[in-house]
Amino acid sequence: MKSCLAREVKEFDFPDKDFVNKMYSHDLGKLFQLDVALWAALQSAMGRDRKLSENWSTVKDWKDGKRYDIVEESEARALYEASTEAGSGVMEWIRGRW
């Protein structure tokens, strides 16, 4: 998500400092809201696709500090599947928009 947002900053642009600082977040909800059109599209898509909405609920709650934790295999699989599920995975949805 961060790389997609960073791609919006062109080579000789001088981006808004607040925008750049907010990109350092690992909170997916906050990152999505930096691109208003993308956030609205996600909300609309989740209204039409219950599985995408469920997957978003799983993925959005991930915290970057957990990457160093030992987690149950079921939790890791749930996050992976919510991200990559064909047609309704959150990362699949993002990739389809960039």
C-alpha cells in the first residue's frame, strides 16, 4: 500500500509533509484514507462483496509489532488467505487498482 501511495509522488514534486509523515503508518485503515478515491472504492466494493469485507476485517487489524511474535498457524493462515484470496483478497483488490 505504501509503495502505491509513494508512486503518486512524481520525481520533481515537493509532497505535503503531513501526507508523507502519515505514510509511515502501518495502520491500513489510515493508509487507505490517504487516497480518498481508493478508500471510497474499497467501501463500495465491500458493500457488494461480503467476502472482501470479511477479509478486510481480518487484514486491517494486523499490527506491525506482531511480525516479530510467534503466532498460531491458524492466525497466520487466516491473514495470508484474507490478503491473497482470489477475487476477494485485500492485496488482490489493491493490485487490481494500481
